Amino acid sequence: MFFQQLINGLSIGSIYALMAVGYSLIYSLLNFTNFAHSITVTIGAFCVFFFLSQLVQNLFLGILIAVLAAGGLAMLIELLGYRPLLKKKARRIYLLITGLGISTMCENLIIISFSSRFRVYPVNFSNESINLFGASVGQVDLIIFVVSITALVLVELFIRKSRVGLAIRGRPTIWTPLP
């Protein structure tokens, strides 16, 4: 029972870790907590669900569409919600309040539009599972964990090894012209 709960916790916790990294990167760059970040992730998840259940059952194409939709929504939120306040040099608390307002408004719009019911992606993964120390590890849990760990490692490498990552961390770098 312990190992089964450990596997479940790692699967769900890896998704939470991705969200936390997103929040912390936004905070470190902009110096305020963007509560509307969760809405972009939620809209991305609903886009994948809609794409898979209504159009075509291609998970990778659905994820690509979701990334584009979530990125477009994030740009729209920045353009309409944050940019006017930043142009007026508003205090950071007003950005925080705007993010909370956008988050609350969009959460309610999602509940009105799609209901608050739990949804399951209509993707046919194998029902086969791997038995590990008496725990049953499903394919979906394994995919979630591996993709999340891969994404977290890639973000870490990006932050530590790229020029943009150095700029995010605030380290001075020696400028060398690109070839």
C-alpha cells in the first residue's frame, strides 16, 4: 500500500512541481505572483481534452494545439491585464490583484462552460501495468512522471547553461559576438 501511494504521489506531485516552477520563474522575472498562470495551464488541459474527444485522437497534436492556445492566452492576459498597469508604473500589489481577478473570472467561466465535473482524456493507453514492490504502476502515471522529470531537467539546464538563463539569474556574462 505504501509504494502504491508513493507512485500516485510522484505522478501527481510531478505535475505540481511543473506548476511551481512556472510560478517561481514568473516571480523571479517579474517580481510578482501571477495567479493567472494556473488558468493558462487549465485552458491548455481543456484544449487537449476537447481536441481528443471532438476532433482527432492524436495526443501529440493535441498537446501542440494546447501549448499554442495556452501561450496565446498568456499573451492576451499580459496585453490586456498587465501591460496597461506596467505602462502606468503601477505598484506590484495591483498586478497581484489583477492576476487574482483574472484567475477568478476565468475559473468561473470554465465552470459555466464545461461544468466542474472530473474529465478523463479519451486516449487509449494500455491497461497493462508494471508491478513494482507490490505497487501497480500504470502507463499514464509513468508517462506523466517521465515527461515531468524531463521538462524539469530541461528547464534547469536552460537556466544554468544558456545566456537567457544567466540573464534570468542575474549573473553578469562576458559578451561575445555570435558567429
